[in-house]
Amino acid sequence: MLRSLSEFIHFITVFFKSRTALQLEILALRHQLNVLQRKNPKRPRLKMWDRMFWVWLSRLWPKWRNALVIVKPSTVVKWHRKGFRLYWRWNSRQKRPGRPPVPKEVRDLIRQMSRENPLWGAPRIHGELLMLGYDVGQTTVGKYMVRPEKPPSQTWRTFLENHSNQIVAMDFFTVPTIFFKVLHVLILIDHERRRIVHFSVTTNPTASWVIQQIREAFPWDSVPRFLLHDRDPLFMASQFAFKRMGSRQ
């Protein structure tokens, strides 16, 4: 009784199916049967065309999962994602990576113009090349310009070693008191011997107060040649006074 009922239900289902869906289901089952009949005793081996077939069928037939037996549906989805990545990788490939090469004639002309006109910059040479009919970018012109020879500059470490006896560093730090006030401490350190040459404390630091502390620390035109400090607004506002004293920041 149950068998007859199941056969009747199957008949009704097949009857109401569209002919296209039925043909696709038959095609899917026949394909899986051919894969299982291949000479492989352990497990069926799916080739590239088999994977492409199931990816195509999954996009064409909504109920493809019901007919799939040899692999899991998630495997077909993984094949489709991999093919999607490969397609866009191939579609977005570059035939020639990087910028197009600059002809040797243009490179030689850029070097000649920069050598004969040392005061010309990249914008001027770029404009001259455009008037001559050479379509190149300004960055390309700057790349092939002849650089004037300059003496090598010393490193920061070498500068500090050569002028250590002329450098004083200064900075602020704060100290909270037991009465919930904040004391601002200005400290000046000699760079050569790492010794404190001056310090002062205030509750309301100003630019004029900072200038006065420098005068007290270095009287009679003994201000060091270089004063090192950060971009504190008090120091930045005092730069003009520091320069008048003969110091550089």
C-alpha cells in the first residue's frame, strides 16, 4: 500500500514538472552515472569539464541540489567561487605592467635641456616638451632631469657630535600637588655633559616667562648656538626673542 502510494505521488510530481526541468534532471543523473562508471575503484575523479558542467547547471536549474549525489552542494558552490576569482583575475590582468617606456630620444632631450638650463625646473621643461609635441608627464621629466652635484650633508648624529658643546635642550614637565594644583617645571639640559644648567617652576607659564628664564640661565650673551625644543606654543611664541639673543632652533 505504501509503495503504491509513493509511486502515485512520484507520478503526480513528474507529471506536473516542466519538461525542461525533467530533461535537466535526467541530464544530471546520466552525468553522475557516467562519472561512477569510470575506471576508478576507490572514488570517482571529477575532471575540469565535470566541474564546469555542475557550475553551469547550478546557475540554470534551481533544484540542482536534489539530483546531486557524488559530491556535496557546498563543493559545487566552492567551484563556482574559484572560477569567479579566476575569471576576474584573468579579466583584470595587465599586458604590460607599469608605465609605458619613455623613448630614448625624449630621455636624452630632457637631460640636455636640464643640463643647458640649470635654472629650469620640471614644470618649465615639461611645458617646452609639450610645445615640441612630446606628450610626457611632469613626474617623468623630473625623473630624467640631471641633478646638480651637491656636497654630501652630514647626518643628524654627526651634527650632534660636532656641535654637542653648543646645544642645550629644554622642555616642560608637570607636577601635581597635594592641593590639586599643577606646577609647570621648565628644565634646560646641556647636551654635551647631560647636566641640568637651569630649571624653574611656575603655576602659570607664559612666553615672556620662558624668555626671562633663558636670560637668567645664559646672561651676558652666553646663549648657546642651538636650543632644542618641541612645538609647544610657549616655545614657538618665543622663537623671535631666541633669535635676537643669537640662538637657533
